[in-house]
Amino acid sequence: MEGYLDAECTLTLTQLADKVLEEFAVELSTSTISAKLATKLITLKQICKEPTTCNNEVNKMKRFPFAQQLVEHQAKGDYIVYYDETNYNLFCMRSQGRPAKV
């Protein structure tokens, strides 16, 4: 099971049970899988997948002039309005995974 989670940490317990059934022809309940993962210190955590282009050098350089201007406006005491700051993650995907504790 750990190998499956190393390859894809967003697998659900049901998907893990299906993989075990396919590979070993053994039916395991999701509670058994959950208990086994817990003994291996593998717990459910919130995940965040960052797009590969999000923090590359090109985009950092594009954001730099904006950040400079923002700091200048703040220093002058200009009134700043933050528009559409919903803090909503637009990427629609599973938001939990099972990493091993270190």
C-alpha cells in the first residue's frame, strides 16, 4: 500500500482496497487499510498542488514591478483596495492525501 501512496498520495481508501484486490486477490475493508496505514504513521493531510509555472523565474520577474509599485504606494499612504481576494483555490482536485510522518 505504501508503494501505491508513494506513486499517488491522493488515493482513497476504496481505491487502495481495489488495488490490493487487483494485485493480490485479497479483499480488505477500508477500516483495515486505514488502521494499517496508521500503524505506519501514514495519516490523512491537506494537500496543495502548486502549478509548475506558478513560481518560476519568468513569473517572479513579472510580479516584481507590481510588488515594487505596491510598496511605493503603501509608503506614500495611498488608499489601497484589494479586489477579488477570495483566497479560493481554483484548481479542482482532491485536497487530501496520505503522507508518511517524518
